Amino acid sequence: MKCVFLILAALGLSVAEGSTYDHFRLPTALRPQRYDVRLLTQLENPDDFRFNGTVKIQIEVLQNTHNITVHSKDLTIDDTDVTLSQIGGEATTENCITSTAVNPTHDFYILNTCKELLAGQVYELSLPFSAKLQDQLAGYYRSSYVDTVANETRWISVTQFEPASARLAFPCFDEPGYKASFAITLGYHKKYTGLSNMPVKETRPHESIPDYVWTAFEESLPMSTYLVAYSLNDFSHKPSTLPNGTLFRTWARPNAIDQCGYAAEFGPKVLNYYEELFGIKFPLPKVDQIAVPDFNAGAMENWGLVTFAENALLYSPEYSALEAKQATANIVAHELAHQWFGNLVTMKWWTDLWLNEGFATYVASLCVEDIHPEWRTLQLESMSNLLTIFRKDSLESSHPISRPIEMTSQISESFDEISYQKGSSVIRMMHLFLGEEAFRTGLKSYLEKYTYKNAEQDNLWESLTQAAHKIGSLPKDYDIKTIMDSWTLQTGYPVINVTRDYTSRTANLSQERYLLNSDVSRAHKGCWWVPLSYTSQEEKDFNNTAPKEWMQCTETGVSHPKTIQDLPGPDQWVIFNNQLSAPYKVNYDAQNWKLLIETLNSEDYQSIHVVNRAQLIDDVMYFAWTGEQNYEIALQVISYLERERELLPWKSAFDNLKFVNGILRQSSNFKFFKSFTRRLITPIYEHLNGINDTVASEQQQDKTILKAMVADWACLFEVSDCVTHALSYYRSWRSEANPDEVNPVPLGFRDVVYCTAIKHGSVEDWDFLWTRYQKANVATEKQIILDSLGCSQEVWVQQRYLERNFDGMGDIRKQDSTSVFQAIATSEVGFLLAKKYLMDNVDSISKFYHPQSESLSELLPPLCEQIFTRRDYDEFMNFLASSKEQLKDIEQTISQSLETMLINVQWKERNYERFTRAIKKYV
């Protein structure tokens, strides 16, 4: 603290004696009841963007205290104008603040009072503040777009407060547990529109600045600071109507308003679905959705003013593939789910962030399936989530779903696959074993009980247990907390080892944590309550996902051994985990694998459910990677894909082959893998008619996705006519007189065609596509182009692209720079360049992203997934060790990156020769 006080003294601030509080959480003596935020923003002068205002916080004293601690970051506060007065006490204008201090480590602004504040009293604290309106994509910041008619840059302002950036906009109690109501008043030039969480109450002229107005918004319901939002813009909007009278508007820059149609039509349907699902009416009088040109968070569920990146909200049928429409549906459904799960009821602390994100992810998939059953996305979404977490959570360096947060930087790191996809997967598991009625009844009870309050996961478990016991869907001696704690409080997931006794027709089951890292002992690594669904070759009852049995744990976390009776004879396979109803892997004895392989490689392969076909591919490829199975078995399983015509097994296979490809393409034996992959892909590529645009109907959305996925690999491995066809499409586009208006490349294959053309083309091809990027008006098209430009095989072109990417003043928006880096790093030529560029420029890149250091975490995985020699591992490990200061806020990503590289090194040393021998038999 000494150096902090020296800084304060140098700044002329008085330093209070005894201000030694140095915990990262706020003291608990006070609670805010209401905020009155009055804010003036000046957007007219590009050389001097700024805002200033006053916040009045009504504070209830819970415990006697001599000081008030609030959050404030990068704000100038004039101590001389700070006032504190008691409400309901003696009328006083006296400033009862004797001194102030700051703790920059924890963003604290500490005010010491002239007398002790007593429990039960209520005070009003008034704090004036000002700051520059920065472009840092957090807090209250500026964004811009180009008005192409006038050829002028237009400026707007917008907020992004989650998880801990409200403190950049106004002094506040910036923790989710401090809910309060907010009265927002915005001052701005009258040419702008002001938006906030609530509807406009009144607008009147500014008392002294010509052409400025004050717009006051209605007071909000109690909510956390991270959900407060406001924006000044000159956007257009598309109104929608809801039967319950809720006003629904979708906003975008005027030259993109024609891309709002789908979101404006879909959003109200989503609200109606959730009102029915949760049995609780949407509590606000309006919802605004707004597409922000510069936005790093993807989307943000601010109550009543939901913000989106343009490529998340806007959809153009003329320029975007059906997948983009599906992505918009998923994101809108996710954010609007938060209006109940997160906004109405909020986690007490970021430990239970997954309650927000896991639930929103899961119920969004239910919602999209309900509104668009023709897309058949629920299976794909569930499968994609599981494939993601099977990879991430097999790392020793992963973390529990419900994760202790011990410093502010860990909050941002928790917005990851574990909170979202694993959270969603364990909720899906619970939904399937509880049944529909208990699940809905428990959710409704939980939301009603904690409306406008904060809750923890145990509160949810209690509501669900009561519902399940009442309905009878869970045995009375089971409770949700015991079951779900085993999935949320410990890291990882289990592999169930199934060893059949074919004579007694039984199977012995054991469980252990599945880990990819073979240097780590698996002994005594956790115990999970596992719902066991299973079926046999005889039954084929894959639709029954309810557990027939449970694997249980003792109170000390030791697994009970389990024996399953009455299984079929030695000529019949069994499969556990029907439709992957729970997040665990299953390994079988050799005979059961043999029976499964026989069925897969026969005309009867579809007798195994499509989800379980995908499961078998994923499981056996993992087991081969870690040595529990040999690659002969694994390749026998995936060879059946020559017959497969469904999306999910192919997705599972491609996800696994991608990691092997990243290593093998840098080796001398790549030719064998390439031949094997071409043989595997050719039948499905030809069955789907190559990259001819024959499938584009929404009724065949899964076929459309499969066609694009297969084309991607077919062109990569030069299967059949893929490359020739792609280059032909691109040449046709280049020969168009007006290529920005007329594009003959089919929507579903634009990413494949663009990438292939850049990879096999000239610098003129690259420059042509770059010009299309500069002129494109649709965010999803711009994203596809940026990714495709990273496919070049020319070293100097890739180097030029890397430098453009981190220019900061160029055409690539900061929010897109991570995906550009990833695109370059995952290409054959770009990998070494991107690695060297990061190592040489880590200091400037760290400053480029500040204060959003979490963006740095997206740069490491594409590099680490391709490092597989001890020498390169040691080199990159030394780089990470010497860059600790620049990478200090992404410790989790660093440990996971190191482990990923080590796992690759282990694979190369243990499996490279074995894999090559196995694959040669198929070539």
C-alpha cells in the first residue's frame, strides 16, 4: 500500500490513516438502494470525445462504518464537490467527507466520513466524475461507421459493463450482488437518439448548451451494475409487435437497417416462448436490440437494451448463408433467455456465472428448436457442446463449472467453454433424467422465489429437488445437490470402463477422470454421479434417455463399483449413454468394440443412433490418442464413414482429424494421412454433388451444413473436382463488372471458395478480395473474407496481413483482429509467421488489446495446437515465461496452452509411428 499512498500524495489527494482494506471484494457494511446517473456526452469533436456527470447513490448502512468504498476506474473525481448527506436525518448541506484514497489494484475509491455511519441509516452520496470517451470496447466507449452516401465517419457511444466495467463509466458498487434501481438521464446533441434500459420518461432542452437535450428514462427494476446500458446514436430501427404490449425494436446504422428483418421477426417469438417456458411474464415495458459496429463481446444481455456485434444480429439473405441465420437465432435466443436467467434472478458472485451462461445456452437451444423445428438444430447444438468440452475438460488445467473467483482478472477467464458449453451439457443431462414436468416446475419455483434477488446454485438445486420429489421423477433418497455437485464442483468428466462377462451376461463398470495428459496419474481422480442409460443390438432403444441405473459416490467421493445384469449374449453389442444424454465417455472390452465395428461397417450401420455413431467415433479417437485403444481399432471405426450420409458423425470425425492433421501436415508421412482422408471423403463429396449449390432449403439445414463441412475438407485435401470448381467460381466473380453487387459464388460455399482461391491464387486474387472486404456492407460477409485472406501461401502476403491486422488505424476493427490472427496461424505458411510475430511483438500486442487482455487468450490456442516437438515446446514455454508481465491476466490460457503442447509432444513420441503403420494399411 505504501507506493499507492506515495502516488496519491504526489497527485495532491489526501490519504486517510487506516485505509488498509486490501481485499478484492467490496466491504459489506453498505448496500446501494438506488442510483441517479446524470451524464453529458460530447460526440461532435473527434479530437475531444468526452463525458462528464454526477451519480447520486442512495446507500443503506448495514454495519457501523467510518468509510465508504466504491469502484471507480480511469475516472476523474473532483473531491471538493463530493457530498454525503443523511436521508431522513437532520437536514444538512455539510460535506461529511474528510479525506479520500484510492486503491488502484482493486479499482477502489475510498471516502472517509466525518462521523460514524450507523446501521439502519440511509445516506445520499453525490460524486461528480469525468473522463475521455475512449475506443477500448469496455465501459462507456465510442464506436463509428462510415456513411457511404456522405462519405463521412459517424460516431456513436455505447456501453459494455460485464463483468466489471461499469466502474469505467460512473462510480458504483460494481459487484453483481449489489442490486439497485437506476434512474438514467443522458445529455447529448439533439441529432442523436438516446437509448437506455428503460423507456424515455421525458426529453427537454439543455439549460445552457445550444442544440443539446436532456433525456430522462424511467426508473429501472432492481438490477446489477453490469446490466446497466445506454447509447447515443443516429441509428434507424425496425419495430415489432408483441401480444402482451411490450415494445420491441431492432436498431442498426441506417445503411444496414434492411438486415434487421429476421432479428425483428424472431425476437418477439423468443420472448413469447420464454414467458411460456418459465411461466413468468417479461417484466419490462420494452426491449431494444442494437447492432454495434465495434463490439467485442459478441452480444450482451443488458436488461431491456440488448447489444450485439453486427455479425451476431444482422442477417442478409442475399449475402449470408443459412448458417448465419441460425447463428443469429441462437444468439438472440441466448441473450433473451438472460432476461429471466441472469437479469431477473442473478448469481450472487461470479463463481456461479455458469448459472447465467449455461442455462441461457441450453434453453436457447430448446427455443430455436421450438421456433424452427425444420432446422433440427437441437441435436447438433448438444453434440457440438459435448465435442467442445470433451477436449477442453480433458486438460488437467481445466476448472470446475462453479469456480472460486479470487481476483478480478479471473472473472473474464470464466467466460469460457466450461461455463457455457459444459454448463449447458450438465443442465441438459439433468433435464433428461428429471423429465419435462419436474424440470419446468423447479425452474418456475426458483425464478419466482428469487425474483429481483441474487441466488447460488444450491438455491436452484433445492427448488428442483422439491419439484422432482413431489412429481416422483427422482427417488426420495436422491437429491439434485448431491448429484449435480459432482458435476459442477470438480474439474473434468469421467470415462466409464465397461467390461462384459459374456458367460454371466453381466458387465462390471468403473469410472475415472478422463485426461489427455499421460504424465498425470488418473488414480483417485474424482467420482461422479452418472445416470446410466444403455441399450443393446437386440433392443436398439436409443430414444430412452432416462437412466436405468446410477453410478454413485460415497460421501468421501469414492466410486461404488457397479454391476449391470441381464445383458445380451456374446454376439450382441451394448452401447451406454443413449444419445449422449450425459457428458461422459465409454470404453468397452475388445469383444464389444469388435461387435460395434462389424455393425458400423455393414449395411445395418444406421441401427445405431446417429448421435451414438458420432459418440463412438469421438470416444475411440480419444482412447487411441491416449493409448487405451490402438489406432487399428480407431481406424476400423472411422472407416465406416465411407457409408455415412449424416452430419453428426462427420462433425465428430472432422473435429478429431483436425488435431491429427495439425501435427501430421508438418511431417514426412503426411502423404499417407492425405490419401486416407481423400479415400474417406470422396464418397460423401460425390454423393452431395460436390460444391454445386443444389441444397439451400431451410428444411435441409443439416444437409447444407454437412455439404459445406465436406467441401472445406475436400478442397483442403484436393478431392475430386473441388479445387477446380472453387477456382472457376472465383474467376467468374472476378470477371463481373460490378463484383460488389453481383457474386456468382454460392452462399453456402463462399468461405471454401474464397480460401481455396487465395491459397492457389495470385497476389491480385488477394488484393481483389481485400477490396471486396473494404466495400462490403454485411458483417458476416466481411468476416468470411477476413478469415479467407489468411489462406495465402505467400510468406510476404501473410506478413503484410499480420501487420495490417495490428495497425490499429487501418480497416480491420479491433474486435476482428483475433480471428484474423487465428486464420493466419492455422494456415500452413502462416503458422510459423504468426508464432514469430507474437513472440517478437508481444509487448505492443498486449498494449493494443489493453484493457481487454482476455483477447490475448485467443491468440495462443491456434499456435499451441500445432506445436509437437520438444524443442518447439521448450522455446514457446520460455517465451511464455519471459512474457509474464504482458500476459499476466490470462494465466488460465497459458497453463492450458502449455498442457496442449505437451499432449501433442506425447502423441508424437508415442503414437506417430503407430498411427503411420495403422494408416498405411488403408492406403
